Amino acid sequence: MKTIDLVVPCYNEEEGLEHFVTETNKVINTLPDYYFRYILVNDGSKDKTYLVMKRLAAKFDNIKYISFSRNFGKEAAMYAGLQHCDADYVVVMDADLQHPPAVFPQMLEAMEEGWDCCATKRDEREGESFFRGAFSKLFFRLSNRMTDVKNPYGAMDYRMMTRQMVNSILELSEVQRFSKGIFSWVGFDTKWITFKTVDRELGKSSWKFSSLFKYAIDGITCFSVTPLRFTAVMGAIIFVLSLIYILVTLIQTLFFGIQTPGYVTTLCAVLFLGGLTEMSIGVLGEYIGRIYMESKDRPIYITKFSNFEDEDNEEK
Ligand code: UDP
Ligand code: MG
């Protein structure tokens, strides 16, 4: 019998977690040829998610959990889950049923056909504001262009993968994780399936527009140095242009005398170059910051409780 591990990051999901397990179990029961196991990762929730997890684990023996010492972010939670799985196929999915378990049969079909990964992308972006939609389209376009990461528009984290692929993902042990990029970077054959997105039923999304912006910057800087090259090219172009301008001004001055009123030119040059320098330093700083964080080599997450046998840290 093939085994499947479901890796589920949970942050403040006390309201919806039980409902998630009930709904998912309904689908699992229609697939008797596979053994499913849950790996719930409590990402330092501020509510009673952990207690709900413990209760569920006591009720169902196919529920494992890991509970972090604080909130480390969804990426860290996914990494922890992936580190603990040992099944033939591994699924990463959200706890809010926005990643419907109903597509498991479709995913399994693809896996049995020999694909290494069956990933999902959204079909329609209903309920998404025009601004947010335009922003994410721009992001997908930019990141596909600038990086080795190729994702279709609307790609989501929700996917089923082979163990082999999961092992490769675990080899990328960077602290600043950008899963969508990592999933794509490791390669392997991915089949994309679409489904209609659903709104979160219980609890609330922990995303803000500012985190979306940060997400976009991470997505590009984690996988590409194009922004650095862009500033270098920009500098080179301006250098050549200014050489020409200097030459013209010198000739003008030598042959036609000094033309004093240069107020606008001077002001424009100073402001433009100042702005550009600041921006380049900013880009540089973005990368240096990343090197700094990465060089500390801190753990990606810290476990407080778990019910995995080999980790003797279950709460007594
Ligand atoms: N999540 C997490 N850590 C966080 C934020 C979110 O583990 O710091 C989990 C959350 O519990 C959910 C998934 O990541 O299972 C997606 O979160 P959410 O629904 O808030 O994001 P959205 O669906 O809006 O992308
Ligand atoms: Mg959600």
C-alpha cells in the first residue's frame, strides 16, 4: 500500500482545524488504496491551535504534530513538515480548506502516470482586487524572466510530490525560504492542474498587502542577481552619457565662453544621480542583508512539542 503524508502548516487555525481534518478524511475514505498521514505543524499560534492538534492526535492515530516555540512563518512550517515525512508521496496544503482535498484523486492519477509532482494553479481570481491581481501578474512575469524559476501565473504551493523530489527540496536548507521558487528550482516533471479558488470559511488570512510586497521582493532576490546587474548596467550607461555631456560642455566652454546659467542642469543632475545612487545602495543592501542572515546559519525553526516517537519532547 502506498503511503501519503499531508504536510499542513497551521497558524491560528483553532476554528478551522477540526473541520479541515473532517473534510479531508471524507476524501481519504474514498481512497482505500492509500494510507494517509497528517503532519500538522503549529507555527507558534497565538490561539489554541496546539490544543486542538493534541486532541485530534489523540482521536486519530494517523495525526502527527510538531509545535514551534514561536511563529517562524509558513515557509519554516512547510520545511519542518517535509523533514518529518517518509511517505511515498507528500502533499503540502493549507489548513483553511482553500486547498481542497477533493483534488487528491486527480493528483494521485498524475503521480501514478509517472509525474514527479502534481501542482495546482488557480483558475479564476475571484474576490481579488484589481490592484492585487495586476500586482501578482507583474510579479509572475518579472520572476519568470529574471530567475531560473519558471512558474505559471497563479501557481500555488498546494501540490503532491514524490519522496525523491522532497529529498531534493530538503537539500536546499537556506534560512530565507521561498517555496514556490524552491519547488521549481529543483526541477522534476510537474503537471499543473487548475481548480476554482474558494474563500476561507473559518478563521482569517494572515496576509497583508505589505507582506505580499515583501513576498515579491523575496521571490526575485532569492533566485536572481538581475537587480544587481541592472544597477551596474544603469551605472555604465550613465557614465557613458555623462562623458559625452562633459565633452560637449568642455568644447562649448572653450570655444564659446562660459554660459553661467546652469541652475536647472545642475539641480537635475544632482537629484537624479543622488536618487539613483540611493537606489543602487538599497539593492546592494538587500543582498548584503540576505548574506548576513544566511551566514548566521541559524536553524529554520525550533520545536517545542511534537508527538514523533524519535523526538522525545511530547508535553507530559
Ligand atoms: N500559516 C503559517 N504560518 C504563518 C502564516 C500562515 O503556518 O505565519 C499557514 C496558515 O495556517 C495556513 C497557510 O499557512 O494553513 C496559509 O495561510 P493563509 O490562509 O493565512 O494565507 P492565504 O490563504 O491568504 O495565502
Ligand atoms: Mg488561506
